[in-house]
Amino acid sequence: MKAIDAHIHLDKYPKDERERIINSLGENQVEALISVSMDLASCTENLRLFENCPRILPAFGYHPEQQLPSDSELDKLFTWIGGNKEKMAAIGEVGLPYYLRAEDKTGAFSYERYVELLEQFILFANKFNKPVILHAVYDDAPIACGLLEKHNIEKAHFHWFKGDKKTVERMIANGYHVSFTPDVLYEKETREVADQYPLQLMMAETDGPWPFEGRFSGKMTHPAMILDVVKELAFIKGIPVEQASSILHANTKRFYKLKDIF
């Protein structure tokens, strides 16, 4: 079994943990990592990691669950991404601030500006012919779908997705991919999405260093956990583990155009 972690924040691990992960990829049959970015500093670090280890494929973006960047910060970010477009695997992580908005008590939350920023990143993905990695859950997902449809984006990857059945059906019809974390072993709503979604549009991820519960409680999130995700998805779909592994691995390589790299 070979695995690709389709979504990880490798730059956010402490240095010693990051080195342990990189040095153990081969022995854990992890072929590559898609390391997503939070902001310009995160983009810069992910690029550095890629330049030191070609198994780490960087995605450049601005995570939506934080305050919006200033105009000057955004200009710097867009300029930097444009200058490094040949080295990025995707635009990401970008999306909409579901949790940040839910926590806001001021009543002055500027949701429209987040939607505008997401559209700018989608236009970037279209311009550079790159996939887009999305953080868009629950009632944010239909809005993200609308923007993708507006700009005829087909290469969309919804990570750790949660949403209603109607939105799931819309995403499947559009050919959007979703990826599942180790919480598919114990989280009911994640398992329900996995049951509904076709295996041919699935990938596996850790979203590390995010920690997990159940059998993973107290453990550092490692890309090797992808193998547990693969086994659980095989169980949910009622197929042999080797078959599920082969399909998920091929999906990820095809989606991120890794066939010419690995």
C-alpha cells in the first residue's frame, strides 16, 4: 500500500516533529504530502520544505478561519504566489469562515469580503490552471459551489467536508473531490458523507497537526494515519483494502498531476 496525504499543514508542526515525519515517510509508505498554507509566511515555509524534500508538494493560499488580510498584505500574497506559480501543486487552503463567523458576537462580521476573497483565489486557480483546495463546510459549501460553477472550475478539493445531502449530490454531479481524515473511524457525519460519496472522487488526508480522538487520542498526527483512513473507507464501501488503496492513490495522483513526478 502506498499513500498520499492530500491535506496537511506540515509547516505548523514543531521542528522536531516535522523532521520525524519527513524522515519516516518512506518506511510508512507515504509517497507524498500536499502541504497547504495559512498565509504568506506559511506559503514561504512550505516552499522551503518543498525545495528541501520533493515529497512535500506546497499549496499556496490564505486560510479563511482568521481575520482578513489588509489590502497591502493581500497584494504581497498575490504577487508572491504569481511569482512562484510553477512550484505550487494547488491554490489552498482557501474558503469561507464557518467557525469564525459562528463565534462572532459583534454583529459586524464582514462575510461578503470573505466571499470576495475566495472568488479571487478561484480566479487565480483558473488563471494558473491549478486545483483549488477548499475549507467550506455546512452552509458555506453551497456558496463555494456557486463560485466554482460561475468560473467553470472542475478541479476542486473539499477537505474534511461536512454538509447536507443535497450539497453532497451537487458536488458529486460537478465531479468535485473530497478527502477524509482519521475521524472517519468514529465521527458519524463524516462516515455518512463517505457512504454517500463515490470512491472515485475520494482522497485521504490527516489535516495534521490537528489531533484526533478514539484510537488516535494523545498521538501526534502522522501521515501514516492515512493507512487507517484507507482501511476504514474500504470497510464502508465493502471492498478489499488493496482495491480501496489503489483507487485512492490513483485519484490523488491524477487530481494533483503527480504521475510525472513520482
